[in-house]
Amino acid sequence: MLKPNRTLLCVAAVVAPLAACSNVERANDPVTGRLSWFALLEGRDIRAACVPGAPARYRFVYNGTYDNQTRVYDVVRTQTGATFKVSVTTGAATVVEYRGAAQNPWRPVRDYAAPVDLDTYRALARALEADGFGQPPRSDIAFASWNYYWVVSACADGKYHLNGWLNATPDGKTVFHQLTFPAFLRQLDQTEIAFADPRPNPFADYRERHVDQTPDRNFEVRLTPTGLALSRPLF
């Protein structure tokens, strides 16, 4: 029987808002671990700074199964276009504690930053909207740590928004091949680290690689119009 962990209880209530358990500004602190991942994933810093007159900002997060690869793209509007930053990580620490044998996910394997021109920025923003970003997030979709998904947070015209896409929806439809915005990000990404593209049966693959399942290594989140919610630990 698993023993309860007081830190995990901060976020373990079913569909409980992830209010004050983590801080995206502390993402480089290995002790904070995945709790900071939740803050980064929902764009908590973007939401806090989203006021009328603030520059448009987008954060694209790709989860190529959490313990395998994550990619975080930040795009911030400037007068001449936008700044573009990407961080790629591999491996993972635990949710509630740092383990020396695990690679710290908050010390990226590779960073890359470069300016992009106005036409490229606008094309990326249009592609994202065409892919349905402006629609309300689906409450019936759980984004599991072992799965493949995109989550995007943004501040545009002084308004915060959050949405995401699983590679395969609960009704069995595949989605990634229909999305257009990832192609722009791949073209701009000069980290030279290949994408962890979706593999079939990701849950079975994850269970095969991780026999010693613990609740701080397996979790799923759901998206709401106002932010992120932890659905439940998976094991």
C-alpha cells in the first residue's frame, strides 16, 4: 500500500486547481521538480502578467512522454517580430523530491534562442488559431504523463487562454497529423535534437519500461478555461 505524501496531497485532490503548490520561476530548482512543471505547463507566469497592453506571448509545450522528452517553446511579440526560445529536456526527476540518479528535467539538455520576423510570427499565430486554439479546452481529455500531447498557453490582446491536443483522443481519433502549428516550431527549432514522435501503445510501452510505479512518477492533468487541474495520480 502506498504511503501518502504531504507534498503530493497539495495537488492530489481530484480535479483540484493547482493554485499555490508550484512556481514557474523556480523551474531550475531540482527539489521543486514536477510541481514547477505544472506551473510552466499552464503558463502561470503568462497568466499573471496578462493585462491590457502586455505584449502577446505564447508557450508551446510538447510532452513526448514526460520521462522521455519535453520541449518548451516561448514566443514573445516584439516590434519587429518575436523572440523565439526553446528548451529540450530528457529524463525526469520525481514530482516531490529530487533523486540523484534521475536526470533533472529543469536543467535542459539543449537551449536555443533566436529572433523571428513578423511574417513568421503571424503565420505561426494564424496556424495555431486555425488548429482550434481559441476554442474552450475539452474537459473530458486527461493529459497523462506517459502520453504524447501539446499544451499551449498564451496572452493575446490582454486575455489568457489555454488549450491542448492529445495525439489520440478518447474516441480513438488521431490528431497530431491534423495540426499545422508544430511544423513552424520544428522549422524554427535548431537544437538538433530529434522529436520524440508518438509511438503506438504509449501506456503499454511506459509500463514495460517502469515496473516500480509510484504516484509521484505518474500523473494526469486536465485543462480548464482558467488553468490547469491535476486529475489524479495514475498509480
